[in-house]
Amino acid sequence: MAGFFGAISTKPCITDVFYGTDYHSHLGTRRGGIATFDESTGNFRRVIHSISQASFRSKMEDELPKFLGNSGIGIISDTDAQPLLFNSHLGRFALTTVGKIANLEALANEALEHNMHLSEFSSGKVNPTELVGLMIIQKGSLAEGIRYAQEKIKGSLSMLLLTEDGIVCARDLWGRTPVVIGHKDDAYCAASETTSFYNLGYTAERDLGPGEIVRLHADRVEQLAEPLPDHMQICSFLWVYYGFPTSTYEGRNTEDVRNYIGYAMGKEDETQVDCCCGVPDSGIGMAIGYAEGHNVPYRRAISKYTPTWPRSFMPANQSMRDLVAKMKLIQNNSILRDRRVLLCDDSIVRGTQLRDNTHCLLEGGAKEIHMRVACPPLLYGCPFINFSESKSVMELITRRVIAELEGEEAALNEERVRAYAVTDSPEYQRMVDVLAKKFGLQSLRFTKLETLIRAIGLPRNHVCTHCFDGSSAHTLE
């Protein structure tokens, strides 16, 4: 995933851009960058750092005095190096992008066939942001170029362009990723996460609509393209997993949604437990709601050790990622001992961390371990945004269980898999029972899709649930 922040003000903006970008560190672990424009000299300044071994803040802090000017953008990314700088017939600009280009290779080949060159590479692959920039400058205006790029791309694409005349903001055509405009007396900003607004004095003014393009000036917002009607398909996983608790998208706060899910599950659950615990960080809000709904005490049976394991640190190597995920969490044996403990977590992807957690809790003296999950089972890879490192659906624990039950051919058959997505179907129940046994759980339950939609509070056809049921109002075809 990735998250960006941009600000334009009547005075120097680097402090806002630096801290605003840093507040997106939970969305990326590989690269962080900032670009500013100094109107007095006409110069852009850009710096990109690797943040896989150290935080964005520690890498960037000493360089802040070098950034001059009243406008700037920044990004934390799990993918390519950005922002990138462009000089074209449309003028000079810095570009950041958030999203996923499923047809990246085909678009890159098309660009090469038209005598364009691609010079930026990330891990030996084409840099998506450079490709997007080349597509934009093929048209007569930035707005036309942005729309052209978005329409050519299969997947999603939101972006910020820092120009010599403001910051151009564009939300992807289907609104899968959020772009929110903030305002204070002397400045406007745009961000992926409203969490970045509060300590900087910004108030959330409005979400951009799907496909909407605006230009931010220090004193106003200029609309360059209206939102597309009936094009909303915002990712439901925002509220389940990668959204920060204090952030709000489309008027729905992340923590409120997680509390609602937990409360609803707790209210209908008849399982007898002694306490409820949330797996840090994103399982905590759900657990607080569950404890209230089920009328059991909330206890911190697991804590995350943050002094040397910040959330943003996560190696690219999967075996090391699993080890780091384990080392960050420490059980509290005094709370666990001889208790029936119910855990709440955001999701189960590969199952590695849950297996480790269950083992540690049982070693810590827990009598029973029960598990409640904030979303339905993840059965499909996401073709629209980069929220998962999974390269194949067979990396999902659910698909591996289906392969155990029916063979790999069935696990790769989308029609057959759909039967496992239907809550309480025989296939669904068999899959959940196998998962519970694999992880040594006394019981395992997932949130129903209907409960998740009610918690989010948007019309059903405005929310993408592809990773749970394989459906979407808009596909890649």
C-alpha cells in the first residue's frame, strides 16, 4: 500500500509536509520521499529514502532545512521510488501515485513502441509512477493527461502533482483509495489519511469523489474535473486493516467501524470466556466493542513492543517479516493464566502470525483460546490496490485449506471457491472448522459480510468486497 500528503500555504510548508507524510508511515515500509517547490527561485527539491531499516522520520529529519518554498508533497510507499520529477510541454511537476497498475507491463511495452524511454527501475521492474507521468504528458493539459492515464490503467490510481501553480489532486476512477482535502486559515492540504490533519491544525473539508481532479491553491480549491457519477467502489479493507484508528473515510471513522463489528459479534456470541483481548494494533478497536457487546472484561493479554519495533519497520523478505511480526508482540502470562481468552484480530491472511500467537498464549497458561475476526475469510487476491504482498492466491491460508479438502484444482477454481464464501454454507463451515483445528483454537468465527457493510454504513454497491466474495461493481476486463 502507500499514502501521500501534500500542502500549499502562504508561508513555508515543509513542517506540514514532513509530519503529514510521516503520519502515513503505517501504509508503507520501503520508501519515503518529499518534493517541494520554491516560488522565489523557481526550483524543485526532491529527496527519496529507503525506509526498510529505519523510519521515514529518522531518515528525513536532518534534511528539512534544505526544503524551501510554500508547497510540497510527500509519500510513504511499499513499491516504487517517488516522488519523481518531470519537465514537459505541460510544465515542470513532481508526481506521487497510490494504487496498483495490473497491466503495467503491457502499458510499458506500449510506451516503448511509441519511442518513449523508461529510465526508473524499482527492484528491476518498471517504476509505475514514471510510466504514469509519461502517459500524462501525452495530452494537452494535466487534467486531460490524468484522465487518459486513469482510463488506460487496469487497477486503480490516485495521485498528487506538485506544479509551479499549485498541487493537482486526483482520486482514482472508482474511488478505491481515499483522497481527502483539509483546510486551515493559510493553507490547503490533501492526504490519504485524515489522521495527518489534526495535529497540524487542518480540518477535513471533504473527500474527493471518484475520478475527481482539483488543483489546490493556498486560498482556494479549483475543480478541474467533476466526480464520475455512480463510480464509488471504496475498499472495505480500509476500515478492517490498514486505516489508522483516528482516520475517517467517506464520513465513517475507522475505530467506530471496528467497535461496531466487535459489538455486533459480541452481542450474538454465546461462547463463554473470561476476558477479551485485541491483537495489536488493528484488532484492539474490535476487541473493545466485543467486550462491551459480550459483557466481558477487556484485557491486554498481548502488548506490542514499540520502542525498537515501530509499526513501519517490516523487512521485504517474508521469513523475516514473519519473525518481526512475532517479535513485536509479547504475551502477558499473568493475565492469561487459567483463563478462557477470546482474541480479536483484523484478518487471517497466511496464518503465520495467528499460529505463533496461539502457541505463545497457550504456553503462557491460557486455558482456552477463541478467535473472532473483523472481516469475512480472505479468499481472493486484490487486483485493484496493493494491500497485500501475496503473489498467488495459494498463499492465502483459506485456499490452502480448500486444496486440502478438495485438491488444488478446486482451490484454483473460482466458481468452486465461491461456495466457500457463502457464510454458513457446508463448504464455509468445513473450512472454518479446519482453520480452527490448525491453529489450536477452541472456536473461530469470522464477521459476516452483511455486518461489515452495516458497520461501514455506505450503500452496498459503493463498497468493494472482492477479496471476500470475488465480486465487484467494476472488474479489470
